[in-house]
Amino acid sequence: MENSFFSGSENLYKYLVTVGILLIVMTVYYPLKEKQELEVLSIKIKNELSILNYKIESNKKEADKINSNLQTATDTDLLIVKKNHLENEINQISCENKYNELISRNSYTKIYSIIFWIFFPVGIFLILFGFIKWNRTKKLDDEILTLEKKKLEIEIQKLINNP
């Protein structure tokens, strides 16, 4: 058996195949996961916006009703309108923050798409290169083992024939 650095090159090619598979899995899985989370977040934000719009409309109707009957409005009515108005402002700020998060994640999703188109082909190349080289070295190793077997058989025959 030879004792060189490249004698175990089969393991190197197995490693290249493994890295290629890992690259493909990660470049497919992570961007898809992020896109799914982005879709869920956008649905939640749309729902919150519709709830906010409903609250704003009901608050507006209540304020219009109190304005039309301003003489009969009590302090509690005015406090309710003020409380609803503050609540709507807080909800508006919360929705704006989530909308900004949505935009930020959307830009990251674009970056993930770019990364996908860089690393996916690299992963395919590593898999193909690794398999081809692995196959060649395996064939060479098999040929070496076959020749060693024949050599041993010849030596055994010589020992049997020459006692």
C-alpha cells in the first residue's frame, strides 16, 4: 500500500459531495423559511390594519355623534373619545413598526435569493465534481486491490509449487 497524502483522496471527494449537498439544502431551506415567515407577518399586519381601520371608523362615528350633541355630552364621553384616539395612535405606531419590519425582511429575502443563485450552482458543482472524482478514485482503488490479490495468488502458487 502506498503511504502518500493522496492515498485517502476518496474521503476528500466524499467531503466535497457532503458539502455540496449541505449547500443546496441550506440555500433552498433558509430562504423558503424566511419567505414563509414574511407571508405570515404580512397577513398579520393586514389583519391588524383592518382592525385599526374599524376602530378608527367607530371612533369617528362616536366623535361625530358627540359633536352633534355637544351640549349633552358628558366628561366621560369626551374621555372615552380621547382614550380611543390615543389607542388608535398606539395601534398606528405598532402597525408602522411591523410594516417597517416587513420591508426589512423583504430586502433580506432579496439578498437570500441572490445568495441562492450563487451557492446553489456551487453546491451542484461540488456534488458532481465530488461524485466523478470519487468514482474514479474508487475504480483505481478497486484495480489496485485486484492487482494485489492477483499478486498474492501468484506468490501463493509459487510457494505451493516450490516447497
